[in-house]
Amino acid sequence: MIYKCRNCGANAIYSPEKGTMYCPYCDSQDSEELAPGGGMAVCMNCGGELNPGDYMSAVKCEHCGTYVIFEERTEGTYKPHVILPFKLGKKEVQEKIRARYAKAAFIPADFLSDAKLSEIEGMYIPFFLYDFDCRYTIKATGSKIRRWRSGSYEYTETSLYQVERDATIDFEKLPVDASIAMPDDAMDLIEPYDYKALEEFQTKYMSGFFAEKYNMDATELSPRAKDKAKADAKAIMNKTITGYSTITNRTDNVTMDEKKADYALLPVWCYSYQYKGKDYLFKMNGQTGKIVGKPPVSWERVFGYGATIFGCTSAILTMIMLLAEVL
Ligand SMILES: [Zn+2]
Ligand SMILES: [Zn+2]
């Protein structure tokens, strides 16, 4: 299916800046109408071939630039419960990338070029948002040691305490990404999202973006969500045990009761940059603008720079090490 402008017939898309549907051709707002059907093989607009692979639920036609959404991957069990519409538009994201990397030395010359930055695409990534009731108990022995001197004697007093903690922690909307293609560490870093902006799912929010349906279901991903929740719970509990010299015989007991898992689409801007046969992927939180990724180092520029300024190898190496810390 595609969204068409009633006024001019062009592809209507969701505009993050305006927060509404928009036609980039005739500039009209809320003029969209849904043209359903079309299947996944060819573009409804130009008849060109589409390549949605196993998981894409929305793509941009390579031939005519129309954003096509696939019914069979957004309905039934694949219908998301909620969606977080893009908040940042492409222009804002390009500016953020420029600002972030403008001062980075030795990046390849075209890394921030208009041509390269225009290739940025927005993509909705499938997530499950888990609610857990967690009960966490700790039993341990804590010691406190007091030392003092009296005359020629030194005294040491060791007091032992039975340390007990029993807490319930409610986790709400703990996110786990359900996309194989997206590196888990990048997705974990790109969080947090402000879930107050979640909307009930509507396909119109997808127009103008790529999207994936979930690759793994909520049951398959549940262990990963639980591990994440347990680690967070442990960190919270550890903060309550302070002031002891030693802690011994510690036993932790955690039970995690899964209340629900909502299927959500969350917005990510993607910038893929190829340099010397290697892919560099940048992800930006489509709501907050948080950027995850490391630009390639152009060795020609490092050596060129080093040779002019320092003229010796050791100084160049120092620069590279500094650079590694900065990025
Ligand atoms: Zn129009
Ligand atoms: Zn097309």
C-alpha cells in the first residue's frame, strides 16, 4: 500500500517536523489517502521491482523513490501495538551529525558531504517492551570494623550484621530489539526513548521510512529481557548495601514475573558509510538525536597531517592514540 496526495497524486509522507502527513510535492498537509494492495514484488507506483527480503515491512522504491508499506507484514500478528513516530526530521539529523563530527580530525573528506548525508534513511526498528514484576531478596553477612588505641594497646572490634533485603521492583517497558540485522550493542546504546510519546499504531506513520517486522517473537526474546532486568535490579539492590567493611555469604534470589510484552516500532536514523571496502554504520535515536557510531580514520589524512606538523613518527602515533580516546 502507499499513501497518495489527493491534490497532486504524489507520495504523501509523515513529516516529523510538522508532526503530520505531508506532500513534499505540492506542500499540502493532511491531504493523504490510502491506496491499498500492491503486494511485495513490485512498486505500485512505477511497477519497478522491490526487494523486501525476509523482514522489511516498508521500503523505498529504488526506481521512483515512493515509500511502500506491506500489508502482510503490518497486520494480524505483525500489527505493532504501539509506534513511536519520528520526532527528528532528516535535516535536523544531518545538522546533528555535522555538529558532532565537525571537529573530529582525520575523517575521510566526503564523510560530511551533502551527497553522502543525503543517503541517510529513517527506519522503524521492531522492539518488544516488557513489563516485569521482580522480587529480589538478598541474605548476607556484613562486618563493620572499629580500631582504636589505648595506652600501648591497639584494639580491634569486629561487629557482624545479618544483612537482609527484600524488595519488589516493577519494570515497565523494558526494551529489547527484535531485529537480527541491527547490532544489539548499538541498539542498547541508542536508548533511552521517552515512551510517553508512544502512539497507538497507524500505518501512516511508516510512510516516508523503512521498517522491519519483528524477526524473533516475544517468547524467544524473553530470556534476553529478563537478563537485562536482572542486571538492572542487581545494580539497584547493590546501592542499598553500603557501609560495611566486608560482605560474605551473600545469596541473591530473583524471581521475574512477566506481565506483558508490547510489540513496538521505534525510530532510528541510519547512516551507512563505506570506506575502503568496510561499512561504518551510524545510528541515531529518531526521537532524541543520540548518535552511536565511530567514523573511519583516513590514514592518508593522519599521515599527511603528521608529516606537515610534526615530521616524525612518534608524534603521529601520539596523535592517533589521543584520537582513539576522543572518539
Ligand atoms: Zn500533493
Ligand atoms: Zn517505484
